Amino acid sequence: MSLAGVHGATQGDDLRVAVLGYGLAGRVFHAGLIRAARGLRVATVVTGNPDRRAAARQDDPDVVVLSSAEDLWARAADHDLVVVATPNATHVPLAWAALVSGLPVVVDKPMALTAADGRRLQVAAADAGLLLTVFHNRRWDSDTLTVRRMMSGGAEGIGPVMRFESRFERFRPDVDAGAWKEQPGADAGGGVLLDLGTHVVDTALWLFGRPLAVYAEVDVRRPGAQVDDDVFLALTHPGGVRSHLAVSAVAGDPGPRVRVRGLDGALTIPRVDSQEERLRAGDRADAAGWGTEPPDRWGYLTTRAGTRRLEPEHGNYPAFYAGVRDALRSGAPPPVEPADAVAVLNVLDAARHSSRTGSVVSLPFTS
């Protein structure tokens, strides 16, 4: 979609963005990155929560704060883009309503609860000729970009990759019964598989391609928990690369964030990228040195010459909204293709089936 299809915008204007939801995702990630991006501005925040309404006005006194999505659709002509940063179960209906209102959409991950719903949303956007993209921001983590550099060969290359390990392991053994992510039911969108699992699966597919087979263990471990909180996935990619992916709320001693084993060496990155931590602390993503990792987050490269510390690539979350801007302005490809987000959901669907049946599931999988 080019600028010609954007409501009322001209080439010199900032694109006017409405952010639906102003919790962690809406306020810290999306609004924070939009405010640091050239050519975009947060024009409207939609939330019915009084504290979050106050937070939106504190962050930007000029922002319009609306109480409901219906209020936003009535003002669709005053906006150029909608960001859906609400609980998972609302992603599809709100994104669908935005498309019906003629507005391009960024959807926070996961795009949908199932691949079938994701495909329907993808088709709706294509039929409407509107941008649809999904916030798979971990593609721009320092560790992910460093793995891509290692795979490119050269003096630091680890050679053909045999195994990729990626973890989001946390120690949160107490159940927060009031959190929407803890609510039971397949239509509630809770659990770590749909949350952190979306990240590790997307990264594996982006690096090594869509898998041929999936094996998974999706478990509920915490007393009183009603959603999955401890998950392991094994993916077999074309060419023989195997991804071992783990997400957990009950990992008292988390393993390394990333470990990659190639025929010529191995790369280990012990800790998670610091961009989320900095956004939570209120740092701006356009600050000097953004994405630079401190030495205690550097990785270790092992080759025939021995083991040494390795300075990672700079993380680059701002690249996502720069890509959104360019897609709207000039018709560039979206930063994340909706088909990629559907492929991730297909893996998650297969993972649930694998865990229920104790089987290896061949892809593509249709539940």
C-alpha cells in the first residue's frame, strides 16, 4: 500500500497512528518505538482503563484518548494506521474492524490464536489492498542479528548450522489469577506457547526456514495454573537444521538465551537482548548508542582456534516501524509478511497436537 491510499496524509505529514491498548505492549513497545520513528506520530490512544488513560496523557499531552474501538472507527478518516496491542483473543476482531474501516494494521504478536484465523485475516487485508503486518520484534534482537552474521561465513563463521537452541526461560512460579494470560480456555489466548513461544518459533523460521516437522511438550506445571507454563519444541528444518526451543515460567536456572552449533564452531549468547529492558526504563529508541549491548551480554565464539568473547550486532527494534513507514509511504514490503505470521501459528497449532498425541507432526499441518 502506498501513501495514496492513506487517509488524508500527504508526503510531508507524519502518519497518524492510533494505538489500541496501552498496557506493556501498547505503551512501552509500540508507542515508545513510534515516538522514536521519523514520519510517524501517536495521534490517538484507545483504552478504557483510567490509569492508562492518564499515562497516555502524561506521555503526550497532545494525544487524543478514546474509550472504545467504536469511537476510533467513527474517526477512521483522522488516522493512517492502527496498532492492535490488546489481549491476544481480541487481535483478530479488532484488526478485522480496522480493515473494514479502511485502515492499515499492525498487530502485536501473535497475529491470531490459530493459523486458520490468521489466514482469514491475511486474506481480508489482501482483498482490501491494505497493509497488514505483525510485531515479531525479536527478529531485531541483538542475538538474532548476530546469528545471521555468523551464518554468513567469513572469518567468524561457524559453518553450516546443525542445531539452534533458543530459550525464553523465566522464574515466575506464582500464578497471577487476575492476569488475562492466566485465564483458561483455548479462546482466551493465554499461556507461554502463544506468548514467548511465538517469539522463539518466528526467530527459528526466519533464520532457517519453515520446518518440515514439529515435536512438542506443552505442560502445565505450577500448582493452580490453568494455562501452559513450560514448553519445549523441536523443529526439523529443510537441509537438516534442528531447532530446540524452550519457553518457561518455572525455570529457576535459565539456560543460555541462544546457542548455535555449526560444523566449524559454536556461538553462545548467555542473556536476553537489552532493548526491552531499556524501553521499560523509559529510554528512547532514537537515543545515541541504542541497541548496543554491554559486555556482560556479549557472546562466546568457539572455533578450532579456541574460545573468545564476541561483540554482538546492535539490536534494532526501530527497524520495524521504519519498515511500516516505508511500506505505507512507498509500497515497500512490510517488515513482517503476514504469511510469515501465519506460518508461525501453523507451527504452534502443530505443537499443541504433537503434545496431545505424543507424536511428531509433519507440516503443513491443518487442525
